[in-house]
Amino acid sequence: MADITLYSKSACPFCERAKALLASKGQRFTEIDVEADPATLDEMLARSGGQRTVPQIFIGERHIGGFDELAALDRAGELDALLESAGKQRATTDAPPEPERTRVLIIGSGPAGYTAAIYAGRAELEPVVLAGLEFGGQLMLTTDVENYPGFPEGVTGPGLMDMLQKQAERFGARVLCEDALRADFSKRPFRVETERHAFLADAVIVATGASAKWLGLPSEQRLMNRGVSACATCDGALYRDREMAVVGGGDTAIEEALFLTRYATKVTIIHRRDELRASKIMQERAKQNERIEFLWDSAVDEVLGEDEVRGVRIRNLKSGAASELSVGALFVAIGHQPNTALFAEQLEMDDVGYLKVESGTTRTNIEGVFACGDAMDPVYRQAVTAAGTGCMAAIDSERWLSEAAD
Ligand SMILES: Cc1cc2nc3c(=O)[nH]c(=O)nc-3n(C[C@H](O)[C@H](O)[C@H](O)COP(=O)(O)OP(=O)(O)OC[C@H]3O[C@@H](n4cnc5c(N)ncnc54)[C@H](O)[C@@H]3O)c2cc1C
């Protein structure tokens, strides 16, 4: 058994993901809560070269990094070998997996995937959910969800996803925390493979979501949910009465900024160029709003603050001059990337990668393959709309399976 140390703290979704990934490989680990004892935080800082974010993972003496680095090693097929060389027997065999037959295979475990699983489970279709290494989806990245119906006091993102998973399992869904690596929709049954399993499915529901694009700064990641966000509708109200900044220059950035003026004392739009990409009408609305200011030709180099956002360090891209802007929240609005690359050449998608569905349904261009949630929704991108289309996908697939059987 490899000697693994995982430094963590409470309410840390990436720690949970890292623990689940290691557990899925039958791997035990020593977990050290850095909040419980200040000495362990010093130990983690010393071992990791000053990394303050958790988790920090070590296999033997090798510093892996956080969950993203651990998952990247797994995706590259290197994690098993590393665990083996650190003392663990290989978790997988080299033989190709024998395919299992299933009626409905759901790829993705955000609100769309789990809602599809609840409906498909209740229709006695015994769905298999490939939850992915980033199981639970985007809501695992947030603390407070205040707009999901049925929770008058709000609910935490990980808490909501845990409840949705349990509800799906209660109706017979089998949940595997594995990524779909290959999908062949050229003939039925459809074949989908993970590293350890292969499935032949009569119907497939794609619920792989979309990922917000981030600036890629360590300080941005450290202050995520502590003033850094990619969703004004979701988080704007949490930072009421503060000055705020929005990064971006497209329609989404302007929409976010206009929405934030309900709560912010001032909103500064930080844009790399000296003109916006947004439509003329949106530009006009922003320019006429007294609470919105623009910082042109500028990029954010660092998000400032220890425990919450206190400001941003800006660099003027023309002059190179650095300056600081004092804000209490930063909204990154530089686009989303649907997680649909796996289905390129098979499923129709738009230029960005959003899956195309027949209007008013979740049917894709391939009969028997359905799409729901953020992976097919460039407009709303909310948990409740994802759950809604997840429900539609399960009903569409159940009806299609019944018709195909007649
Ligand atoms: C920080 C943050 C805060 C938010 N707050 C709110 C809020 O307060 N209220 C609200 O309504 N919305 C909020 N949202 C938006 C909301 O999270 C999304 O609209 C919603 O999660 C979309 O659900 P989904 O099921 O379509 O996809 P996601 O939640 O993105 O889930 C996609 C799933 O697909 C899986 N997956 C991807 N590729 C593969 C693969 N190849 N194989 C297997 N699995 C795969 C992933 O692991 C993941 O489980 C927030 C988003 C963010 C980022």
C-alpha cells in the first residue's frame, strides 16, 4: 500500500474529490486537517514549497499538488503506476474490459445528470451514471446556493449534490466516479468506455456540463467563493454593498456587470482591449449606467486579499504600468467551455461546443442520444434549468426506448 498524505480542511470540495478518487483505487491515505493544528499548516507549507491551497497530496515523498494534478495524472494513466511503484498493487488489469449491457447510460453527475438518473431510475431503467472524476459538477465549487427551489434557507452546493446523488441511488442508479474516455455512437447499442469499464447502452444521456474559463491565477483559485466567482446571478447578492469588478468584454460580461449594479456600490469592467466585443445595445446600456466604469487595455495579474477579496492588481497592457483596484468581489466573465470534446464528429454542436438539440426536446442528431444541462444550454446555465432538462432527457429517452421496442 502506497504511503499517501492528504492535507485538507473542512468544507473543501476538492479534498472530497481527491479522497473519492483515491478511495476508488482502493487506496488508504493519511488525512491531516490543517485547520485543527497550526503546526500541520506549517508542515504542509514546508513540504509543498509554500502552497496554501488544500488539498495538498503526497505519494511517498513525491509532491503531487491538488486534486487537479491528481486527476491529470489519472487521466494520463500514470497514477496507477505511481501508486504501484510506491507500494500498491496495480488497480487495473491490462485486459480490455468486458462490456456490460445497460438500458440507459448517463454521462455526468451535475444537477442535469442526477435528475435524469432520478427519473430514469423511477422508470425502472436501472441507469448507470458515469459521474466523472469531478463528480457532483460545478456546484461542488460553491458554498451557498440560494436560488434552488425548495430550500428557503439556502443549501450548500456539495450538500445539494450529495442529496441528489442519494435520491438517484435510492431509485436504483449505479454511480461510478469515472470519466467516459471513449464514446462510439456510430451503431446501436452505443459503446462508452472508461478506464476500467465498458458499457453497451440502448440510450445515452449526455450531461457533461460546461466549465467556466478562469484567469489561471493561483490567487484566483485561493479566493474562489471568497469573493471570486464566475456567476453574478448565483453570487452577486452575497457581496452586497461592495465595489465589484468584472473581467471580460463580451455580452456575458456586460450582462453580469448590469446585474451586479443591483448590489454593488460600483462595478468596474476590466477589459484587455479598448473596445467591447458585446453587442451595441448592451454596450449602450452599460455606458449609460452610472454605477459602471471601464478599465481599458488592462489585465488582472493578481487577486489581492488573505481570506477574502480586497482588490486586484492590474497591468496596463499598453504601458505595462501596474496599479491596484480596491474591490470586494471579482467576477470572471471570459466565457464557458462545454465539456463536449469527447463527442466531436459525432454529435452536432455550435462553434463554441454547445450540443445542438431538436427545439423543445433533448434529442440530438443521433437517435437514442440525448443532451441536457449546461452542455446544451448557452443561455441560462443554472442548476434548476439543468435539472429541468435532465428530467426532459430521461422522459425523452424512456419514450424513445418504448417506441423502439414496439
Ligand atoms: C462557482 C459556481 C457557483 C454557481 N452557483 C450557482 C447557484 O447558486 N445557483 C445556480 O442555479 N447555479 C449556479 N451555478 C451554475 C450551476 O452550477 C450549473 O448551471 C449547473 O451545475 C449545470 O449542471 P450540469 O448538470 O449541466 O453540469 P455540471 O454541474 O457542470 O456537471 C457536469 C458533470 O459532468 C461530468 N463530466 C464531464 N465530462 C465527463 C466525462 N467525460 N465523463 C464523465 N463525466 C463527465 C463532470 O464530472 C460533472 O459531474 C454555479 C456555477 C459555478 C461554477
